[in-house]
Amino acid sequence: RIFRDEGDRKDRQKARLMWLVEKYGVDGFKEEVTKEIESYDRGVTVENTQPVDSSPFERRSLMGVHKQPQEGKVRVGFLVPSGRLSQEECRVVADLADKYSEGEIRLTVEQNIILPNVNEADLDKLLAEPAFGSESRFQVNPGRIEGNVVTCTGAQFCSLALIETKANAEDMGKKLEELVTVNRDIRIHWTGCPNSCGQVQVADIGIMGAPAKKMDPEKGKPVAVPGCKIFVGGRIGEDAHLALEPYATGIPLDSEDLIPTLVDILKKEFGAVDKQPAEEMVVIDE
């Protein structure tokens, strides 16, 4: 009833319960709900919840190999870049599950996959499978950036999206891994439109499809191109925070524009440093 009567129906982007909660505040909204329940006079009592846990929150890693409570069992999490699977890759995952995890898989909110209940004795064989080889998109131990990319469906299959997210996100993750080193996981979320199915406001870096312009050398003037807004500083857990104001707007989606902007943000806000080139091995014939 509260949302029905007081929700903002004039603006599609604001016609969500979360905006009404934000308007009242959590305590204020709870008070309104309590008043509504009591107005029915049905003898229902609304109790306070237990105290909020204020202990430090640390997200457990879902990528890689981790022991399970069951003796001799491990779970193996692996990256599915941008959460997109081809038909052939689906069959590969099914075959891995049948062979190593009793036909079971788990899907994570980060759009990756876990194979649970893998026998430790079979772990080396699993990791040696072609599915995790150099020719495969799957990775058991991805980088701190590309392993934490989340995207919405994007313009290829969603009529609301302003940009293509999946391919751009996968490409961006790889390029950033090649350019910088970070000392913790950096969650980068992509969403094609303000509906924010990709939840950009809770990400360390959120990329939302938006209008942008770029100089066209042939026409000699700026022209409309796919672009984005960038949000920075979202958090989840006990210290959750929504990054509601854009950090940057009107950024073209081209790599030559977006990648330098993201590298700059990673350095300024997250302490990233330039990736050091691998040392070359020099062989001296005797």
C-alpha cells in the first residue's frame, strides 16, 4: 500500500521500492510499515530485528581451489568471462561436472561457476583438462580485475541497453590486466542502461551505458558514439555503500578513450601500478 500510494510513477527510473526506502530512510520506512500493519488491527506484533553484526566483513574467494568441510573434497571455482557461455562451452561444463563433481555445478552471483565435491585425488587431472588450457576462455585462477567483472545482458539481447556490455567487458578486463597490477580484487560491473541490472552502484568501478560524443576527423565536429558514465566506490557487506553520483560522464566506449580513464581511476583510487614487463631470459651458448 505504501509503495502503491507513494511510489514515483511519473518516472520509470524511479518506480522502484528502493527509491521509496531511500526517501524515508530505513528506520522511517520501517516505522511507516509498522503503522500500516497496526492499522489493520489484526493483533500482529512487529518485533525489532536482532542487532546488526558490526564485525569486519571479508568476502571469501570463490575462484580457485578450496577445501570443503568434507574430508578429501574440494570446490573448484573458475572464471566465465562476462558470464557468457557458448553452446559448446555449456557442453564442456556439463562434461566436467559429470566427470569430477557428481554432475553438479554452482552458479555464483559474479556469473562464474563452481564445481563442488571434487575428490582431491582427481584435482590434478581436472586442472589439466583442455577446458582450462591456454586455448580456453575458462580460468581457475584469473587476475584480480578480469576475475571480478560482472555484466548485464547488454544491447545484443536487451532492447533497453544503450551499449553492448558482454564483449566490451571481457575485452576491457583482459586489457586492464595487461596494463596494471592491483593488490586486491577490483569489482567492475557493467550495465547497459540506468535500470542497473549490472548493479554498478555497488561495484568498486561501475560502468553504465550513456550518451557520449567524439570528434569525427572527417566531419570536423563531435558526433554521437556509444559511451558511458563511470561510478566509483560502491561497497557491499556490513559497510555497504551505493555510489549514486557519477565519477565521470560522457566517456566514449572506444578502448583509446575508456581504457586510459579506467587506468587513471585504478591508480588514483585503488593504488594500482603499471604492470612490469616480464624479465627476458637470455641464454648464452658456451
